[in-house]
Amino acid sequence: EVAVRAIAWIWTMPYLLALPGLSEAFIGRWLESIEAHFHHLCRNLSVFTDPTNHLIGEAAALWMLCVCFPALPGANKESKRALLILTREVERQIAPDGVNCEQATSYHRFVLDFYLQILVLARRNGIALSPAVPKQIESMIEFVAAMAGSDGAAPMIGDSDDARGMPFLELVGWDFKDTLSTGAVLFKRERWKRSAGDLAEVSVWLIGAEAIAQYKVIPSTEDHKHRSTFPAGGYYFSENIDATGNAELIFDVGRLGLWPNAAHGHADALSILI
């Protein structure tokens, strides 16, 4: 909760500073609270208590605080620690084919929200990431494209608390078009653009106004078919379009969840969704 709130306050800061008549005393209180969030995260990362999406969210927030407020005490050291965790966890918690090992649709997107912000903020500030980070992010979006099908709506597999890693009110429900829209701009993927339809507003907030022009010029060089097999994550997709409409078949043969506690996976091994 502290991490999610810290990220929301980072997004809020430019608008707060633009308010007319804002007193230095209020800004001081706000910055003191930002620093309190920073110190809490430094001391309480869920390395042992819950090394799942909690740890990723906390490390993401800590790294973002360090980048946006470099004057925080120990920010340089903590940013390196947070980025090391994020680099390690993107390979530990995400299968090589891009499936979140918690085996839950909602948490797949929750984690992806954090990593998309990391990728954009790093690019904007000229910070080098391990090649594993963008590679896994791209694989995660590839899985989203297969799972969401032609209408952009993903099935409700596994747990959900409807949380999002980015503080935008429109990010609700099981429509994944915003993720595909953002991914299309970041990785120049025409297939994802076609699935997303229009450029999502969230993509502009995240990437910047330049996303509008970048989205328009994504070249149409790819075929229309999404990847359909994800053996490491345990999902297989089959889609059929005929005169009666569109049908998608999903086989879930993945594990129960991310060990040792498998917190968000359901007992749905060998389940079939049509």
C-alpha cells in the first residue's frame, strides 16, 4: 500500500506544484511524507515476507522515488538495490515466454504496470537497464495479446483484487487494450496496435505526447496471427473466425502458482475456457 501510494504521489506532484497560492509549508509537509514513504520502503521490502508482486511493486516504487527525488538520503545506493531486485524478479517471477508465474490474469497486468513505468522512466532519464527487463516486458505483452484475443478482453483466471500499478481511474475491468496500445508504441508492434484499436489515453500519460505521432506511423509489416503456445507458462490458445463469429479456446496446463505459497493461483489445472 505504501508503494502504490508513493507512485500515485509521484504522478500527482507536477499538478500539486502548479496549484496557485501553494504555500511552502504545505510543500514541505508533502515532501516530508514522500521521504517517510522512501524510508519505510528502504526498511520493509518484502524480500522474505511476500516475494511476489508485493516485492516488485515495492522495489518499483523505491526506484522511482530515487530517480524522481535524487536528493533523498542514500538515493543512489537504494536505486541500485531496487533495480537489482527488479532485474532478478523479472526473471524469477516471469516465465521465459512471458507468463506471470502467479498464474493470475489480474496480477500479470498488475506487475506489468510497474515494469512499464520502470522502462519508460529509465528511457527518459538515460538509465541503462539489463536487457532481460525489456525482453521480459515484451514477452509479457505478447502473452496479453494472445490471452485477450480479438476483442481485447482477457479471461478471469486466478485471483484478482482489481489493483493496478498505475493510478488512472479508467484502468478497470478486464479490457487489456490500454496495455496493448502502450506496448505497440514502446516496441513498434503493428499486431498489438491492431488489437488495441485507438491509442489509449493512458499510453499518452505514460509515454508523453510524442506517443500520438509514434502510434500513427507504426509500420504494417506483421501478420495477423498472435503467438498461440506458451509452454513454460502453461497456456495454449486456439482462435477460429468464421461466418458465425469469433471463438477462442484456452487450455490452462500451468502450475498452481508461484511457489512456495502459490498465493494467487487457483486449482484450475487442465481447465478449458471457450
